[in-house]
Amino acid sequence: MTENSVAPGSKRNIWMRGLFMLLMAVAFHVCMTVLGIVAVIQFVIALLNDAPNIRLVSFGRSMGSYLRQIVNFLTFATEEIPFPFSEWPDAA
């Protein structure tokens, strides 16, 4: 195949990927809003208790992993579609 030739069905696949990319971009923006709210709550908790909430720390780590998965998908670094089309990432 030459560089410009297209395999049958690949145009349809790129349009489906485009739809998933649009959905993942919306999910990214929603997650960023949630992350901002969590950060403010975590700051207030740390201010009042002199220590951050461990569950929010874990949630923040998993949210960061999820955002990384979205970015990798949007930039074509991976073909795996992130949550809700796959498992939610662990807090690593």
C-alpha cells in the first residue's frame, strides 16, 4: 500500500474515533471542574485538620491517572478508550 492509500473502512473508524474523542474531551473538562472542587475541599480540610484527607488523596491520584489516559487517547498515543469504556484507573 502507498502512503496515501486508505484501507477499506478506515475512514469510518476515524469518524468513530472522532466521536469518542469529542466525548473524552467533554469528560476531560468535567473532570477538571471536579478536580478543582476537590482541591478546594482538600485545602480547607488540610487547613482545619493540619493533614489532608487520605481518601481525597487517593481519589486525586486516580483522577490524575484518568486524565492522563484521556490525554493519551486524544493525542493518538493509545487506541484504548478511557472510562467508561474501560476500567477506572487505580490510584497509583
